[in-house]
Amino acid sequence: MENITESPSNFEHLDQMTVHELLTGINQEDATIHLAVEKAIPQIETLVEKILDRMPAGGRVFYLGAGTSGRLGVLDASEIPPTFGVPPGIIIGLIAGGDVALRRAVESAEDNTEQAWRELQDYDIHALDTVIGIAASGTTPYVIGGIKKAREAGLLTGCITCNPDSLLANVSEYPIEVVVGPEFVTGSTRLKAGTAQKLILNMLSTTLMIKMGRVKGNRMVNMQLTNKKLIERGTRMITDELRISPTEAKKLLLEYGSVKKVLDALEYQK
């Protein structure tokens, strides 16, 4: 395996750079990320299609990660219910060290090869579920162990990694390898690798939710009305779609609880 994520930065003497030079350098590096992600679209597409074979029948998606990768998985999973109005158990993020690791590093948590599979058992994991390992290096024991066990148990497995031909990719059935090159600060995978992982998670979960019918047109018609901004957004959607006054639209929204329920109740046809 070529350990690109640990290779030396393309920039030297960072500690001698001006603020402008540092910001410009980071921005220049970030500009390369979308090209690397674009190359991985065929891999992402394959994994999404395989998940869609299972999710309508009750399949769930589990993310496994440690450190930055784990936090990104938990972040993506936590944003799905309010955005698309699905139960919290549809996409689940697990991080080595548990929830405490979201705020601070937990020593040696990622080195346990058995822990991820034990944690998955708490969710009554079954054959329709998918387990996706997230690890920039592709070498994290917590993630690799969980993926190996999941695949042995007959679950669909995938991964998101930033090194080519990694151990994680080799044990995953449908790997996604997005090679973004050396980090601006050598080895700091919270930078380009983390950004690439976030982009891929956005693509994966958003596409799944759209194909599961949680978006109408280009709008989040199933979003949860958890604050004033979202109520106002929902009101605008109904106003635009039904050509009614904002006052009437808001009344309907609050009565039915979501944009989709309003449109369905009024038998709205596009």
C-alpha cells in the first residue's frame, strides 16, 4: 500500500509563511479535491446502487470511523432525520471511543479490532444492512475489524479511504478510494482527506434519500419543522406550489406537520 496520506507536504517551511501565504496554500490544495472525488464517482455509484437494493426493504447504513473520519460519519448520520424526515435509525454513525470521542480523542480506541462489531450487535444488525468504513489511511484497526466481521456475516460492505490499495479497501466489497495527495500539514488528514470524505458522504446519503422519495423536485418536503427558519422555508414551498397566501400556507403546514403531508392531503399534482 502506498501511504500517500502520510507523505510530505508539497509546501515547506510553513512556520515561516505569512498568513496570506498559508491561506492561499491551503486554498490551492483544497481546489484539487473535487477532481479526486470526480474520479471516484463510478465507485460511489456502484455502492449507492447496491444499498438501494436493500434499503427499501428495511436495510440501514452504518458508518464506522475513528477520529476525524468517525466524527464526519456521525455528523452525516445526525443530519439525515431533520433534513429528510426519516427515523434516526436509517443511517447510523459509530465512532471509536463512543460519543465522548466526538469532542476529544480517546486513547487507543481505534486500535481495537473487535469493538466495532460488538457495537453493531447492539443494533440487531441483519442481512439487509450496509456497513461503510471511513478511514483516510485505510489502516484503522477499529474500522477494518468491523468491516471484516460484517462481510463475513453476509452484510454489504463499503469504505471511503484516501490511500490506494489499502487493507480497508481490500476487505471491503465495494471500496471508494479518493486519492487527494499529501496534506498541507504533513499527515493532517482532517484537511484534504477529511474534506473529500465529507463530500462523498454528502453525495452518498443525499442520493439515497432522494431515491427513497424524501425529496420532491428539488425541495426538502419532508424536513422536520424544528425552528422558525424551517417553518418559514416550508411555508414558502407550499405558497409556491399551491399558489396560496403565506398565511394559509403556514396554517396548513403547522396543521399537517410537513410540506409533503400538506401536498398529499390536498392531492397536489405536479
